[in-house]
Amino acid sequence: MDYENLFARTLIKPTEMPVGMAANTKYVFSVTYTDSGTLPYQGLSDALSEAMHREGRDLAMYPPPQGHEGMRELIAETLAENREVKTSPDSIFLSAGASGGIQCILDVFIEPGDIVLVEEFTYMGSLAMLLQRGAEVIHVPTDQDGMDTDVLEDIVRDLVFNGKRPKMIFTIPLYQNPMGMNLSLERRKRMLKVSQEYGIPILENESYADFQIDGDPLPPAMLGMDESQSVMYVSSYTKLLGCGLRLGYAVVPDVVRDTLAAIQFGGLPSHLAAMAVHGYLRSYRKQHVQATAVALGAKRDAMLEALREHFPPICTWNRPQGGMMIWVRLPEGADTGSVLDKAVEADVKYNPGSVFRADRGHSNYIRLTYSHNTPQEIREGIAILADVFNRQGLFES
């Protein structure tokens, strides 16, 4: 059977990534895995057992169209308490991680040639989804306060003047992936103003909202600040409770929800997983978030200490107040993508900065994640990585 000639011509082509990113290594600084030391195996098991006694018969039927009702009620309560968002469970649908929610929304909105505005660097998974759908991705300059909304407005104004209205602003405003900063309150207000004035919806990804380590109180979600249904919102429990759970959610305006309903929300996550997560978070959410913050803080500090010890002063990096990653800038001309295989041979992997750009430029940056390895392993791995970079000439100005 010649299957290759039978494949759909519109089949989405995978985005090319450096081969080394898929390698198995001891020191994994390239993936935001759940912290295994705080993963609540027993708690989830107990919660699922209790849920099975209480609502196990529901598994004989298909779940509600938007997912587990109790889970959606809990999400609405949590958003009101922690992100200053007032929403109804009817506006929420569960998804296979945040990426599942993003994929559903992009399927509804994005066609080849549509313009999407993102931060100067943006999460490679979402970027791949945009590029696979033929979107024209425009990166907006970004600093320690997040996307530069003055420049954003200038770009939008020029595009609209030339008859090219952007389809969407995609942003990760908390512990931005990969750069690690938060969008300031003033810039959130400005982004909403631009969105409303020009009729461009915002897709707000707050997948790292549960991972504050220290610093000032977080600004509210733009979803809660919005009074004109300009914002669609996604988040996830996969980083908090286990990547294998694949449980996330989206909050969307009614008209978007109705359209998503027509395509069945792209397929729901496991109802069994939602039962377990709902039962566990109902009883232990605050304690678990606090424990995770402590564990991530120790790992972040170990990585920062190791970078100070082993990387030369010509390199710079941020000190994130939450999330799971550190953004490192090497000297101009350093090609971190070209030496990834050498690092993998030394049992370390990282993300070259170029995978977070549509143009695959800016290869003198790297993203280092600290959620997977222990503090001691982080120190060992950074020392090894520094040695690889030094031997390959990446520390030379």
C-alpha cells in the first residue's frame, strides 16, 4: 500500500528542531518538566480513589462537552481568588494541557498569511503551531517589563495603515517563556487599549501563574482587567501536577465558545485525570503550590550560583522570580545551536535561543530550565556545559 500518496495535501508539516533536543541526557536543561520531588503521587492516588467511589459511574458515559463540571467550577474559583478574574464555568473548557487549548483557538482563528504579534522570543511549541498554520509571526521588542507596548502600538498602526490588520496578539505575560519576566501592570493596560482600539484579540497564556518563588505580588490577569471580551485565556496543571496528566483549560468569550463547541473543543483530556486533579486540588492546592515554590527556589538558586561560578562575566542572565527557566545571553556571534550536539555528548542539553524565533535568529541565547534535576545535578551540569562552551569558543567576544 502506497500510503505516502494518500496523505492529505493539507497535512501540517512538522517544524524543524535541532536533533540534539530530543536526545536522552542526564542533565536536562531543555524541558519544563514537573518537579518530581514534589509530585503528589499518593495524594493524586487517594483523590482518584475517592472520586471513583463518588462519581466513577460517570465514566460509563462521555464527559460533558466542556469537561468535568467540578473541575471547571474549581478553576473559576481559583481564577477569582488568585488572578482577579470573574468568570463562569460555562466560559471554561478543559483541554489537553495549555497547548491543547491554544491549538483549538488557533484552529478557529488562524489561516495562512494571518499576522500574529508575539514577544521578542516566544515559546517554541506555540511558535511551531503558528508557523505550521502559515501565520506571519512578528516579534515585538521585549525588556524586563515584558512586551514593549509602545512599539506594539506603532507596529499595529503601521500594519493597519497598510491594510494588514493583525489577527491576534499572543503573549505569555507571567514568567514569560523563554525570557522569564512579567508584563507590568501599565503595559497590560496599554496592551488591552491597543487590542480594543484596533479590534485585535489577545491570547493570554498564564501557564506559569502557580510558580511564584519570590518578589512582589503578581499583577492581575488581563482577562480580569478586560471589559470588552478582548482576551482569551489559557493555563495548565501539567507543570504543577505532572506533565503526563495533560490537563489544561481555556477561558473564552461566548461567541468563541459556541464556535469551538461546533468542532467539539478539539477533543477533551481524560475525564479520569480531571477527576483526580479536581479531588486533589480541592483539598491540597495551597499547600502543594507552596511546596513547589520552595523546591523550585532551591533549584533556581543552585543554577544561578553555578552560572556565576562557571560562566564568564561577558555572559549575562536574568534572575526569575518564578517559573522554571533562566534566559542566558552569550557574546555576539556565539552559535549555541551548532554546539548542542557537543553538549549532548557530554550528557547535557539546553534550548538554543533560535528555536524561540520565527526567523531562527539570535543564536547567541540559550534557555536553561531548572525544574527537572536536583540542585546538585544542576551544579554539575552547568559546570559541564560551561566547559563545552569554553572549548567550542562560545565565550570569546
